[in-house]
Amino acid sequence: MKRTKNSTNKKKNNKERRLTVLMIFLLVLTPVSIVFVKATLSEINYKVERIKKDIAYQEKINEGLEMKINELASLDNIQNIIHEEGLTYNNDNIKNVRS
């Protein structure tokens, strides 16, 4: 009977060791994974903020270009260019297209 008890104790000790190793592994792995996830999240947030900044800058440029287009397409500007080029405005030469 001693062999059976001894064999059972060895199995319990072996299971306890495995369980202890597993617990230690989880205790070490959990904080490492938390740090890794937070670092990845921080990097992604940095990229998002940089992209938002780039978008705001591009929108500012686009607004400036729209203002420049409107300025160049204004009737006053067109008339100034016509006079500078020596052209005249003749209403008889304008044809209306009806659909």
C-alpha cells in the first residue's frame, strides 16, 4: 500500500508543480501583455492625431485655393483681363444655348 500512496503523492506533487508554473507564467505574462497593448494603443493614437493635423492643414490649403479661384473667376477680374488684352465686350457675339 505504501507504493500506491507514494505514487499518488508524486502525481499530486507533479500536478501542483504544473499548476504553480502555470500561475507564475500567467502572473508574468499578464502585465507584459497589458504594457504591450497600451504601447500599441498609444502609437495608434499618435498616428490618428498626426493624420487629423494633416487633414486640418490640407483643409486650410483647400479653403485658400477656393478663395483664389473665386477671386480669379470674378466678373471684375475677367473684365480687367479683357481690357489688359485689348479685347472688347460685344453682346451680339454671345449666343444662348437652350435645352
